[in-house]
Amino acid sequence: MKNGVHYSIIVLLFFIQALFLYSIFRENNRSYMVSITLLSLTILLLYTYMKVQLHEEHQEYESLKVALWVPIGAICSYYLNQVLQLGPVLAAALVGTIASFLPNLRPRSVYLQKLPVAIYCGAFVGMSSPKIAAGPGFILAASMFTAIFLIVSKSIMQGVGGKLGTLAFLGVTITYFLLYFFDGA
Amino acid sequence: MINYIILVLSASTAVFTHLLHVRFKQGPVRASALLALVAGLIFHFFPTWLSADLSKHIPLVVIGASFIGMVSSDRLANILGIIIAGLLFGLIYAHTSRYFDGYGGALGTAACIAVLVCMAIPHLSSKRKLTVGILQLRRMLFNSKRKTNYRRRNQGM
């Protein structure tokens, strides 16, 4: 069961990144240079997933108490971004900067050390534009998905820059497509 | 012109974030968020300082490239790797699809792809392999020097 979850999340992460590259290819397929570069990137990406030691062998789960901070970060970032109209960058950066000082409240607390990562991950969900995230309900749902991905991906791609963003992107994309599917049906 | 600015800015932001994270021990989140905060504040208070295109793209490039600098040093071992990942991010950002415009986390996904692609190049991702490479090169150079000295001595005799 644990192995199944482990491999599913790895496949899902590769799939969403390949989809991201494919969407660029679809818009730029007239340029040979861009097409060749994208093909090379996809091959190298696949090579890294298959050959490089990216993940821990033992599946570990992040604590639920830590993952609960993902929706909090997302709602704060959404509020600053869309309600106070500060824009996505300033909103996520403000939330991330404040979160990064939380461990200073009690430097010995292991729990507080883990919060900045969860809050910053949530802040990326809150960066979504109004045309994608119509209201706080969408942000809450997307950040719940992201929190689940954060829990199950603890031993996957540790220390790789952009992992938190990919998890947020996965959460937002799944929520958007679920809404699109149910609205369309 | 704007594409060159994006490339240079993304490479330099990735390096600055990595320095803040690893050398100045600020941690990955603070290193990334602080640089993004500076860029965000500048363009929030001075939106007409540069052209509209640059004012729109620079904060996004800074926060996206800063995610590359969050990589731990045992994943990307040297600054060259960070620079190449930054340039790759700039390239992906410059051609990014309008389809995923406005999706939270899209910049992080582009940064993650850039880092993972760089990790496929062994000399950029592993300190050990680089050290072994340097040792082999040194052994080769010193051995050839020793052989030349030995030959010269023998010829002199």
C-alpha cells in the first residue's frame, strides 16, 4: 500500500511536469528550436526520474498538524493577492517572509521548524488569479489537495527547488479540472 | 531584448537565493521569500519605473527563479549548476504556455523542471563525482610530469 502511494505520487509529479512542457510545445510547435529543446528537456527529466537518486527508499508521511498550515498559508496569500490587491508575488512573498520567522519564536521546537515550508507551499496556491480561483472556496479545496500531496510526498524529491510549487500546481490543476468536469456534466 | 533580461535576471536571482540559503544560512523559505518581497515591493510602489512589460515580468521571474536557489547543496553541488538551472528556468518562462496562465504553482513547476533537468548532468549534481573527476585530472597531469622528469634525468645521464 505504502509503495503504491509512493509510486503514484512520483508518476503524478512527472505527469504534471510533462503536461506543463507539452502545453508549451503545443503553442510553439512551429519553431524547431523550441520543439527540439522541449524534447531534450523531457528526455532529461525522464532520465532524472528513472536514474537519479531523487527519493528516499522508505515512504514517510508528513504530520497532519504541519499540513494543516497549507490552507492557512493559502487563504492568507489569497486575501493579500485578491482582496487587498497586492498582486501574487507580493502576497506570497509577505506570507513566506513572515512564516520564515515563526521558528524564531521557539528555536528548539521541531514543530515550528516545519511550518515555514507548509505555509509557503500554501502561499503558492493563493497566488492563483481570479479567473482560475473564483473565490475562497476554490482556494480552500485546492489547498486541501496540496496538503494531502505534501503529506504523502515527504520522502519524495527532498531538497529539490520547486517541489512545493509543483505540489501547489498539482492541487490547483486537479481542483480546476474537477470543477470543470462537474460543472460541465 | 526582454528575453535576455529574463535570462540574466533568473540566473542571478537563483544564485543570490542559493547564497542566502546556503552561505548566509537563512534557510530556503526566507531566502526565496525575502528576494521576492524586495522585487514585489519595488514594483508595487514604483510601477512605472520601468516599461509595463518589464514591471509585469520582473517580479514573477524573481520569485520563480528564487525557487531554484532553494535547492539543497547535496542536490545541485555547485554554482554552475544553479546558473544553468536559472537559465533553463528563464527559457521555460519566456515560452510558457498561456494555457496555465494564472495557475498557482506554475512558476514552481517550471523551476522544478529546470532543477531536475540539471540533476541529469552528473558533474552538476554530485560533489563526489566532481571531486573524483578533479582527482583523476590531477593524477593524470602529475603522472605525465613525473614521466617527463624521469625521461629528462635518464637522457642527462
